[in-house]
Amino acid sequence: MTPRGWPPRTRRAALAACAAALACGFAFFLFVVPSTPVRLEKTSAELDRRLGLWRLLRAHLAPGLHGPELLAALAAAACACFVAYGLAVALVRGLPRTRALVVTLVVTATLFTVMSALALPNFDSDVYTYIATGRVAAVHGQDPYAVATDRFPADPFFRYQLRNYTHHPDIKLPAWMPLNVALAKVAGNDPVRGLLTYRGALAALALANLFLVLLIVRSLRPGEVAVAAVAWGWNPIVVLFGPSKADTLMVFFALLAVLALTRLRQHVAVVFLTLATFVKLLAAPFLVVLVLQDARRGRWRSAAKSLALVALVVAALYAPYSHPWALLADHLRLANTAGAGGTQANSGARLLLLGLGGALVAALALRRERTLPDLLRLWAAIGLVIGVAVAAGEFPWYLLTFVAVTVLAGDLLLLAGMSVLGLVSFLAYERRGASTAAHPLPRLSPLSLGSSVAVLVAATAIVFAIVKLRRRGDYSSVTD
């Protein structure tokens, strides 16, 4: 008997087993991997002595995995997590839609998020860079976009940063900076308190995102709230990176934009999408599509109002800093860089990709008028295509907004495609973190930017053919 034919009791037991498997997988990446010899080389590993929970975990976790043995364990655990996640989405679709089920799924997602927020201190290093750059303004009274953190080597957070970020001012976009500075003020001078403050705030934001996803799905497809709770709240990328990455704020603004669209408040949605875009430029295609929809309808006054709102929001975001227009130009050039480090790798191919992608987005936006479900499916398809390049870049958290839109669109094929990209990107990221100059590991992902261009063209044709041919793209399109 296939899972589709299982009775509800068997489905619930299998769903609980999937939750247990995910909990074990998350614990492996949050606690076991940071205890391996490669990760213990990070300066932040010394902070584990400062918190009782971390001391207890370190005492019971043997740092024995290394080299090919570690790589095999990473691959097995990552595949197990994504398989358990996919099976959980399939199982919950066949269960009776009850309030108790939704509450159980949400509580489980909340426990996953709390577990992630309590990860060992060397699980991720970006948060220390966030704190240090926020303190440039909050503590040292300087412009974080003009002054690098290495001007303050005595700062208690300086030694925990990634060294390739300390020699230049912050490159994060300005919609993130107000929250960053506010958290830096609250965090104080203690590294452990600072780390837990940032993780706690981002975890709270991640849970707010879960609430927004459920609220939006209840408005669009009331019978699929339970599916959305698993599809978003149990997603490995969401759980592992939501409480530690600034991208969680981008997701928050993007979800507020969609919520505004469900309330027929398009210009409010434009404001929130602009904020999302200026947390990270990955949200820009969604903003372009939304604005061009007015042009498609011939609503030029509304389109002009949307553009004016975009300009006002951008001006307000950049106004507090010492060189706003030069800073804006620098940030727009980040679209042609490889990752947050600002590396100008393969810039010619990247520019070509951006140009072709922009033209494609504009053509699709102007082709026909779309309802909100149609618009979400288009956004999800665009996210899947962009995700190919993201997966090649080994930055799995870049997929967070695309995962959110795909869950809202409710298309199982697009969700499956996004999950495959998430697995590929996550494996590549974990391999990179486990590889050192002394013990290099083979690449798990064959993707590079050059090969991604060809894959992107093929994926574009396939994805949009699917979107066009499928008349019903929601979760209920596959009957039980």
C-alpha cells in the first residue's frame, strides 16, 4: 500500500516519524557538525564554555568526524532531512484538516526554530559580522557604510568575525541596518548575550513569518493551512538558517507585501516589496513584476504612484548615511557579484544573465493580466529559475524568500524543484565548510556559474512550460 492509501492513523504515525527524523537531522547540523575538528578551529568555538547548555553538549559530543567520513555523514544527514521533509508534506495532505493538527504542526515548527536559535556558537559566523557592523553605529557612533570594523580591534566582537569582512565597511543593504543597529544596542558587550539576542530576534521574526504564511494561505486556500505549516515551518533551509541570517527580514517584508495584496492594497505591497528588495536584491524581480502589472492594465497613474513610492522608500533608507547616492550605486552593483563577499567573479556571464533575466521578467509581466494566485505561481517560477544560480553559489539561505513564495503559490512541482535546489545548495555549503587547505574535500555539486547559464536556459523553458500547461497549480491539484 502506498502512502496515498494509508489510513489517517498510519499517516499520523509516519508524520511523527518524519518529525523525529528531522529533529535528529537538525541536531546533527546544529550541534554535532560544530563539534568537528574543522569547525572547532573557529574562534567562536571558545564561547561554548560560557553557557551551561553548550558546555553540556560539548562534553557529550566527540569531535571524531573529519575528512571523507565527515563528508559522507553530511551528505547522508542532508539527504535524510530533505527526504523526511518531502514525505511529511505528502503525508499531511491526506490527513483530516483539524485545528488540533495545525496546532501540533506549528508547535513542532516552533520547537525546531528554538533548537536552531540555541545552536552551538560556532554554527554560523555571519551573525558576529552583523553584530560588529551594527556596533559601529550603535556603540562607536560611526557610519557603518563608511567605517570598517577593523577600526575597532578592541571591540569584544571583533575577534569572532570572518576576517574577509573586517577590512571594508558593511555591504548589507539599508533596510536591514535599522534592525541591526537596534539589536546591537540591546546586545551589550558580552559576546554570548549578543549572539543570543540576535538569534532570538531572528527566530522571533522566523516565527512571525510562519504566522504570515498561514494567514495568507488561509485567505487563498483555507483547506491547505496544515500543508503550508509543514511546507514552510519544517523546511530544512528555513529551520537551519532562519534564526541566523538577515534574509529572514527580507522574507518578512515579502510576506507582508503578499498579505497586502490579499487585502487589495497594491501600493502598500509595493512599499513592503521595496523594503524586501533593499534587504537583499533577490526580491527585485517580484517588485518589477508587480509594478509592470499596472502598465499591462494601462493604469499609468497607479504605475507612476508605485514608482514614486519606490523612490521615496529608497530615499528614506539611504538618507541617514554620509554618501547616499554613491552607496546606492555600490549596492546596485552587488547584483553583479558572487555572494555577500562582493567578489567580481565571472562578471561578464553574470551581467549577461542579469540582462536576459530582466528582459524575461519584463516580458512575462507584460504578457497578460494575472490574478493573485497566478502572480504567486509566476513569482515561484521566477524564484526557481534564479535558484539555479543561487544553488551554484553555495548560499542556501538565499533561497528563503523563493521558498516562501513557492509555499504560498501551492504548486507541488515547483516546491519539489525548490527542495532539490535547496538540497544541492546546502550540500555544497556544508562541503565548503568542512573542507580546509590541509584536508580538501571533493566538490559535491558540479554546478558553477558558467554551467548554470546553460542549465538556467533549460530550466526556464521547462518551468514556464509547466506553469502554462498546468491550469490548477495548487496543493489540491493532485488528488489523494
